[in-house]
Amino acid sequence: MSPPPPVQIQVTHRFKASAERVFDAWLDPEKVRHFLFTTRATPLVRTEIDARVGGTFHLSDLRDGEEVEHTGKYLELDRPRRLVFTFAVPKYSEVYDVVTVDIAPLDSGCEVTLTHQMSPGFEQYHEGTRKEWGRLLGNLDALLGGDSRFVAHG
């Protein structure tokens, strides 16, 4: 019997910003602070990024006065077309997922397809995770001065 397949979530978003600007924002601690894993209710209080293959990131938000870390390791960085990294929130799970950000340049701007592979057994988080990635890509678009054109996939 083969193991169950990972749960895959895919979200696509079109940006007016160039592929280079979108790619660079994922690795810029000052920009990340304003779009990734953050809301008005849970601002990032720590943003540490070692932007190289094998490097790690540590981002923390505040929830009810407690610092909650989001962490991962960069597996692939191919500017401006692709980022691949592991991702976990150790407070809630020690399991690391894999997130792939594919960036396709367009005549005007670019299109991002984000694929999040979750471990089997996390199916109940599929819809919430899909919506959250869509929200985060919209945050990035707003930060870069665009408008939000978000398309979610299964």
C-alpha cells in the first residue's frame, strides 16, 4: 500500500508589478513585514531572512501577547522566476510543508502561481489555507501598488 499523497493547494494572482519586483519582495525583510503571515490583529514583530539556497527565514507575529514563529528553509531561488521553501509554524505543528512560488513575466506585470504541498492528514486546512494565501498575495499586490486580481484553485 502506498502512502497517501500530499494535500496540494494552488493559488494564482496577476500583478501589475514586474516579475523582478515581486520576486525580490519575498526576500526583503522590510516588505515581508507588510504582507507575509501578517494582519492588523497579528503584526510581525520579527523578520529574519537569510536569502540563499539553504538559508532560513524566521518570522514571528504576536497572538494574545505571545510570539508565534513561522519558519522555513529556502530550497530553490531562481530570480525572477521561482522560489521554493519549506514552511512550518512549530507552535502548531512540527511538520514542514513545501511552498513553490512560480512567477511568469507578462507583457505588463507578471502572474504568480503559488503551490503549497501539505502533509497528508491536513485536508481540513485546505480551504482556509487557500484563502489565506490568496489574501497574502493580495497584500503583496497592494504593497507593490497594484490592484488585486486573485484566482484560487482547488
